[in-house]
Amino acid sequence: MTGRRPGRPGHNQDAVLTAAVRLFNDKGYEATSISDLAEALGITKSTIYHHVTSKQDLLRMAINHALDGLQQAAAEVEALDAPAIERLELLIRRSVLVLADRLEFVTLLLRVRGNNAIESNALMRRRILDAQVTELVKEAQAAGDLRADIDPATAARLMFGMVNSLAEWYQPRRDGAAPLADAVVGMAFEGLRTRQE
Amino acid sequence: MTGRRPGRPGHNQDAVLTAAVRLFNDKGYEATSISDLAEALGITKSTIYHHVTSKQDLLRMAINHALDGLQQAAAEVEALDAPAIERLELLIRRSVLVLADRLEFVTLLLRVRGNNAIESNALMRRRILDAQVTELVKEAQAAGDLRADIDPATAARLMFGMVNSLAEWYQPRRDGAAPLADAVVGMAFEGLRTRQE
């Protein structure tokens, strides 16, 4: 991680980062100052600058924490020797778990608009992930496992529309996010309508 | 609409409002000033104040434009004498069309966090809409038309996670948003997996 100073305990930087992400989500990145952050944490600005070099630094670390989680899930799925539909299902499940685990970080990531170099880079990394999902849908359609009457890019976006909506409403639960991952997969693959089997 | 001065042509205020929504979405509401807006439009601040009384005024008009569209769709669906599953399907279709039609306005609405009285009011109106969707899912489950193993509030949120994701990626198309509404309904109700009929 950039900005971590040698010899400083990581948990202090983590506390600063967590508070920063919360403020960025509440007020917007542009409207948040290091002074706001100092006030929220009840510490001085100079204490904050012991842990991070700049507001940009905090934005980069926060976005990386979200993207690294999602990219790791994507890389594991990519390495799997299984039909595309199973890899897609696993990618949805893993993404739900990453969102639940890094909720405020992913919320920030999803609001990024490309207003600076850090944000533009994040958008590029997101586009690569999106393309991977679309590719999996295409493969699963070609294998005859997914219906072919929905455009693969649209299907991918709608699936991740469900996943990403967690950022808006997910509340941590005692039983974790696995039941929610089941619900997303069930809805995406089987739909909600009852059937006569 | 509040803030519309008598005798002034509406299209001028509309142009100011449209530009404001774009800036609010790009930079965030807090970080946008009336000066930024004047610069974006190539007019003076005082010309802007001929059309609107304040930045808050613009926020309220923009959010109302989004919410009024969604509430009108919900009211029409509510008045319909049809099974809950059909009302739900229609509500999804109509919501997709409202999003496509008022894309930047709904995008702004979806980013609102309750930072001021206007935003808090918008969140309250959104919660009422969400509750209506959940109620429709419950009714359709009770009628045996939707599977009952997914919590109604979760199903409602995931469905509107798909719908609301349009704000992130929808590009206006020559054939309109109806094919996309079909895709959302198809995915929500039937799922993506192929079946042996």
C-alpha cells in the first residue's frame, strides 16, 4: 500500500482510512477536507499527515481495497477448470461476499466518476472486470446453459446491478452474506416465478 | 414547481436545471457552486438567479422530477385491477422507462444521502416506493405466483438493483428502452438459465 510509513502501526492508518471512506461516501470526495477528517477522528491534521500523505492517497488506498478484493475473486474464478456457468455463479457469490465484507469501500468505488487520475484508473479496472463477466455470459450462452435472447453485456450489467445494489441497502447479518449470495444467484439463474416441475 | 418565476419561459429554467443536474452528478452537489453552473452555461450568476432562487431550489426540482415520474408509475400500477405479479411486472417495466427517460435526474436521486432536508425528504419518498414493491412481492408470493424462499424485501431490492443500475450504464437507443424492460422482467421472473420445456 502506498502511503504507509515504515515503523507506524497499520491500525492507525486503517482507522484514518475507514473514517475517510465514510466521509467521502457521506459528503462526497471533493467536499471532504483533511480538516473534516481530523474533526471526525478527534485528532489534529498533523497527526493525520503522520499516517497518510494526502487526501488523494486515502482515495487511492480505499479504491484499491475494493478493487483488489473484486479482482482477486475474478482471478480465482478465471483459474477454475469448470463450465462457464459454474464460474459465473462462483463469481457472483464471491462478489457478494466481497461487497458485504468491504461495503463502504465498494460503495465509494461505485460512485467514482473519473474526476481525477485515481478515479480514471479505477474506472478502467472496473471495465476490465465487467468485460470478464460479459465474456463468461457469452461462453455460457455458447455452451447452451444460459438463454441467448438477452444480450451478454446487458445480462452481465443486470446481474451486477443486483450485486452492486448491496452497497445501498446491505446490513451485516449474524449468518453472514452467504444466504444473500444464494438469493442473488437464484434470482439471476432461475428467476422468481414459481414453476410446475 | 417552486422557483419558477412568472413570465419567464420555462425552457430557460429547464436548461439551467439540466446543466445543474449534470454538474451535481459529475462533481457532487456539495462541491458544485452557482459560479460553476454559470461557467458551464456560459452565462452570468445573476442570469441564473433570474431562473432559480438557490442551489437548493435546483436540487429540489431535480429530485422531484425523478420522484414524480416514479411515483406516477407506482400510482398507475396501484390502480390496476390485476394479479400482484402482473402489477409488479408493469411496475418494473414502467420504472425502466422512467429511468431511461429521466436518466440524469434519477442518477442524482439514487446518490442522495440525506445530507439536508431536501435529501431526507427524497429518501422518505423512496422508502415509500420500496415498501410498495415489497408489498407487491408479498402478495404475489401469497398468490403462489412467486417463489417464497426469497425474502420479499430482498427480492424487491434485487429487482430494483437491476432497474436502478441503468443509471450507471444505460445509453439511449433508437428503439427506446422497451427491449431493456423486457430483459429486466425476463431475468427477474424467469432467470437466465435455459430449461428443457
